[in-house]
Amino acid sequence: MRSTLITGPIDEPLTLAEAKAHLRVTWDNEDNLITRLITGAREGFERETGRQLLTATWRGFLDRFPPFDHEAIEIARPPLVAVTEVNYIDPSGVLQAWPAAEYTVETFSGPSAQRGMLFPKSEQEYPQTRRIPNAVTIDFDSGYGVAADIPEEIREAMLAWIGHHYEHRELVIVGQTPVVVPMLGFDPWKDMDFG
């Protein structure tokens, strides 16, 4: 499922004060840098894991519904909070809303929540769509909630990433090639089990 952000969160998973405490920074002249590192840690985590940290609204796109009614649609950007709307272009080219009473949504919670799923209720079928790109749109909310709801292991990994990039913010020369300073084998996202 392709997806695009409709309404993003207004906060970050970590406050400036939390990041500065982790970095043992007591001065204010690097607040802008540390704020950018917080945003970079969140964006890097979300990109690498495909997860959504703070609750946001997304729109997913499919060219058609699955061919079999028992086949679930996996919703991107776990953890899924809710599917708010499903629309599709019918074979005549008319935009239709798929009534929520005709489908079921499965959400999963916790640090390693799997992708949510959507599928027709018993005795229901996926609607027929026109054969065009993005014939189906699914609006949904996903994320752990507010910053305090984000699992501590994720927050700690973000702080480790921020600490590394605060200390190593310059390019280095390896041979004759400038590169970002390597993380010396440390990847805070790698060993986390997100299923």
C-alpha cells in the first residue's frame, strides 16, 4: 500500500530538555542543532522501520481491492489506531464510500505491533472498482499516541542516535572520499523486534 501523510503530529517524541539532559548540555547556543537531531532521529526511525511514532493521519492508496474476500489489506505505518474512511471508484467511474458496517479492522498494539488489517465482514465482499491507478483510498490514524505513550526502548534508541550524531557531526575522509562518520557498528534500530 502506498501512503501519504495527511496530518502530521505537532510535537516530537522527545523534548529538547530530555535530549539536552542525555547529552549533558547545559548551554542554550546549540538548541537549534539538538532540535534538528530530535527530528532527524524520529524521521530516521520512521523511515527505517515503517512505523509511526506520534499519532498522525495518513491516506493509503491501492489500485484495486484484493481479488479474494478472505484476503486482508495490510494498513501501512503501524501501529494502526483506526480506519476512518474507505473510498473507491466504482466500475462506472463514480466515487463511492465503503460503509464501515461492511468491513472489519484489526489493530495491534504494543512496542512490536504488526500492521493493522482490513477485510470484509462475514457475508460481505470487497466492492468492484474501476481499473485505474489509486482506485481505492483508505484514510487511517496510526501511531503510539503522544510522546509519553511511545515505548521506552524506542525513546532510548532515539537518544543513542542523537548522542552519536551530536558527537560526530562532521564528514570524514576515508581514503579520498568524504563520508558521514560511521556508527562503529551501532545501529539502534537493527536489534529492535518490530515483527
